[in-house]
Amino acid sequence: MKPYSFIRAFFRRAVVSAALVACVAPRVCFADPPASADDNARLRALFRDGVKAFEQGKNEEAARILREAWAIRQTYDVAASLAQAEIQLKRYRDAAEHLDFGISHFAPVESEQTLEQMRAAFADVKAHVATLKIHVNRAGAEIQVDERALGVSPLTAPQFVDAGVHTVQASSQGENASVVISVDAGGEYPVELRLSPTSAEQDGAASTGGSKRSLIPVVVAGTVAAVGAAGLIGFSVAASSDADTVAQLKDKNGTSGCADGTASPADCSAQLDAARSHDKHKNLAMASAIVGGVALVAIPVYWFWPRSEHAASAVRSPGVRLHGAIGVGHISVFGEF
């Protein structure tokens, strides 16, 4: 790998200033609150010893000393210097993590040239490792890769691993979720870990669940309600017409004309048919009203009724299909949802 010289720039600055322990903009330089005066002195001494060991080609010793400095204080210059020793030792995963930190916390007092060198080194190192972008559906879950603790979700930075097969795991409240993934050097891989929703998450999903539900059942129910309303009106009009016909024939045939034979048989038959038609249309109008009313009530019940994640996922699953047909008289509405 191409050699980089940013460690020398940090060493020169450490000799003439207190950049390691008190930057112009502390929030940029440090990941943690400022250390004590004793820690600062120890940190400066370790940093100088580590850089000198690196300059002498003692990469293992330099990495050991700089890791000790890193344990005292996590600063951008210690991170970048440690990464340079790790690059020489071909510990690319560790180098990627430290360069990522160093670039993210780089101090504005340093030169742009030094930052560009770190970025170039980071790009080279990433070609030797895989990048994992881990997402867990529950905040506060502990995340591990191959039993190496990474922190808790949500992770704010990508994670780096060597090429090969790795197990990524999330655990929270006694529940675990894991995935085994095979990765190649230089690749980026999204990793999704799903834990069962907590009671609070289920309540939140129930309160807003309507916006996530399928519109197809609503459309089908609305269509059935419309057909029911049309049937109610149509059959009611037909029943009313039949009632008028029955009344007219009763006036013509008389109260007992069909019973004593004084009325025409054809008129008596027409009166009976009209009475039967009236009863049929009246019953169909009532059935239409019931079907349409049930469909209309079903829409808000479906939309707002709270349900578990399991039930919701079953409805959303592309493998689940519900078939049905609702008929009113000679009219049928078929649905699939």
C-alpha cells in the first residue's frame, strides 16, 4: 500500500503545541470530555514514543504504544497515527475504524493537505475490507459482529469487517436477532436485523396503522355499499310499482271477486303475480339495505381497528389472498384483497 506521511505532521505539531490535549475547537477534536492534566501529560509522552517507534520501523511497538494512548484519550491525531501503524501491519479493519474516526473528528487547525492524505489512505484501506451498514428496528439494542461489541442501535457510523463470513447479532430485553453474511473486500452491505415490536411500538403502530393498511378492502367494501344503496332504491321503486298494480287490480276485481268467480281469471292471476312481485322486491330492497349497511360499517372498522404486528404482516403479505363474492338480487360484486 502507498505510504502516507500524516503521522509526521501530527508529530511535528505535538512537539510545538498542545494539540493532542487542548484544541482550538475541543468539540471537534475530542469524542469525550477533556482529560486530567496527568492524563494529558501521559498521552503526550505515549504519542511521541509511538511516533518515534513508527519512524524506526517498529510498527508492532508503535501500534501497542498508540493503542495505550487511544485508551486514555480518543483524539483525531492518535486515531490517524495508530491507523498508519496498523496499515503497515496489514490490520486493515482496525485501520479503517481509526481513520473513519480521525476524519470525522478532524480539527480545523490542521492543514487541508493532511486531511486529504487521511482520506486517500481511508479509500485505500476500504478496498481491503467490507463495509456493513447495520440497521435494527429497535433503538437501544446491543449489536455484535462475531461476538465483538459494536455499541447500541442506532449505530451512527458504518462498521468494517474483513472479507469472509460473519455473524451480525442484535439483542434487547432478552430477545435476539442475527444474520450470517458473506462479504467481499471493497463491498458495502446493508444488514437488517428485526426484533419483535415492544408494547409501546405496537400501540404506536395501532394508533397510526390505518395509513399503512391496504386500500383494496376499502374500495371493495365501498363498491358493495354503493351496490347495496342502488339495490335499495331500485327494488323499493319496483315494490312501490307492484303495490300500485295490486291496488288497481283489487279495485277492478272487487273484494271477493276472485273468490266467488265474478272477476276475470286473467285479472285474478295478474293480481296474484303483482302481489308476489311486490313481496319479492320488498325483500330484496331490505337485503340490499342490510348488505350495503354492513359494508359501510366495515370500512371504518377495518381502517381503525387495532391489530397485532402478526395480523398486520399477514394482511400485507403478498402470499395471502382473500377471495369473495357478495350478491344482491342478480348483481354480484367479486373481490380479491
